Amino acid sequence: MDQILFNQLIWAWIFIGLLTMILLLFVTAPYGRHSKTSWGPMISNRMGWLLMELPALLLPFIIFLSGEGSSRRVIWILFLPFLIHYINRVLIFPFRLRTRGKKMPVVIVGMAIFFNSINGFFLGYYWGYFADGYTAEWLTSPQFITGLIMFCVGIGFNIRSDNMLIWLRKTSSNGYKIPYGGLFRYISCPNHFSEIIEWTGYAIMVWNMPALAFAVWTFANLVPRALAHHKWYKSHFEDYPEERKAIFPGIL
Ligand SMILES: NC(=O)c1ccc[n+]([C@@H]2O[C@H](COP(=O)([O-])OP(=O)(O)OC[C@H]3O[C@@H](n4cnc5c(N)ncnc54)[C@H](OP(=O)(O)O)[C@@H]3O)[C@@H](O)[C@H]2O)c1
């Protein structure tokens, strides 16, 4: 595939991501607290997470290894943050969830596999076949360092916020509690907020089209989800903190 076609496909993918966001503002994706049996056959929550995230790790990695880029150390360094995130998301996160007995619709798993495969294909193909322009100097550029800091802050808060939510079920079963502390002081979904910061940081540090598409899709998936969570919290807890926003502190 030539790079012009590759970039055109990514622009189309970004456009689809923005349309998906509009759709998700009206139709809440039915997993987790929004899970619904009316969406067809169900699968265990843990298995669902594992299946839907696995292609996001394996596919780009295999494609990357098949290309020239995998012989260059600088490209490994640029690809590494993505791999670190997905090693956590695929091999650690699903096994830490306290969602015993909970299920999600198979169709959601299928959609996520599709989304993760397309994004993973674009990133893996780019790093394997089109990333000739990066040199060691890129790694000391202000842009790389700014993006890297954002990525590190994002992944740090993402893991911390997910941990805080998982710990809420330390003593109880599958119920929900109001989370307090950390970024929960300001927003209902700091895990989603920080994941957006993380992938925006990654797009800045590597500055290429597939990373931009990944950041746009993350935003498109997570802003509607956070708005739905926030509404859910307010309708389920009378004492839910009034001043708390959904996803962007002080804004939304
Ligand atoms: N890049 C992307 O496009 C993308 C898309 C989706 C998710 N993600 C990331 O994947 C991770 C999980 O996403 P998610 O939407 O499933 O997060 P979530 O709805 O906040 O749930 C995270 C975990 O915490 C539990 N939980 C949440 N709130 C709770 C509460 N108030 N009391 C007790 N337990 C609670 C959930 O249980 P239940 O499952 O039982 O609700 C689930 O096990 C996040 O880090 C998110 O950023 C990324």
C-alpha cells in the first residue's frame, strides 16, 4: 500500500470515529453498568475484555515485526508506550476486575474487536513500513518530550483511577459506590479523562496519522461513555457531589 492511500484511509477512519461519537451520544454502549440483555447473546465480562483488547496488542505487534521499522531502535522506542498500555489492558486489567457473574453482549465485543483491529492495523503498519523519517534527534525534541510527559501523566492517572474503582468492590460484590479522592473530586470518570490525555500525548510525541486517529477514536468512545456514567451516578445516588463534572474538570 502506498502512503497516500494509507493516509486517505486514515482520514476516512477519523471521519467514521466522529460519526460514531455522535451515535454514542444517543445510544449508550451496553457494557458495565449500562449492560443490556436486549442486545443478543452475552459473554462473561472478563472474557469479553480479554477478547476485545487482545487484537489491539497482537495485531499491531505482528504487523510491526513483519516490517523494516522493527530493525530500528528509535521506532521501538516510539512504539513502546503503546505496547506498555496494551500489555496492562490485555494481560493485567481483565484479571483484576471484580465483575464475577457479570456479562456483556457479544455484539459489543465484536464491535470493539473491529475498532481495535483497524486502529491496531494502522499503527502497526505505520511503525513497520512508513516510519523512515524518525531519527534519534526526534527523541530529544520539545514536542516528543511534551507528548511523553502527557502520556506518562495520562497512563499514571488512568491506572490509578481504574484501581480506585476496582478497590471499591474490595468488601462488597458487584454493586456500585460513589468514588471519592484523587481526580474523582472533580470528575466522575478520571479513568476516561486520563486515557484521553494519554493518547493525545502519544499523538503529540509521535506526530503521525495513525496516532491521531487513535486519539480521536478514544475521545469519541470515552466522552459519551463518561457523560452516560455521570448521568447514571446522578440518577442512582441522591448524595452525589453536585460540583463534580463528568469528564473535563470544571468544564463538562
Ligand atoms: N481507548 C478507548 O477507546 C477505550 C474504550 C473503552 C474503555 N477504555 C478504558 O478501559 C478502562 C475501563 O473502561 P470502562 O468504561 O469499563 O470503565 P468503568 O465503567 O469506569 O469501569 C471500570 C471498572 O470499575 C468498576 N466500577 C466502575 N465504577 C464503579 C463504582 N462506582 N463502584 C464500583 N465499581 C465500579 C466497573 O464495574 P462494572 O463493569 O460492573 O461496571 C469496572 O469493573 C478505562 O481505563 C477506559 O479508559 C478505553
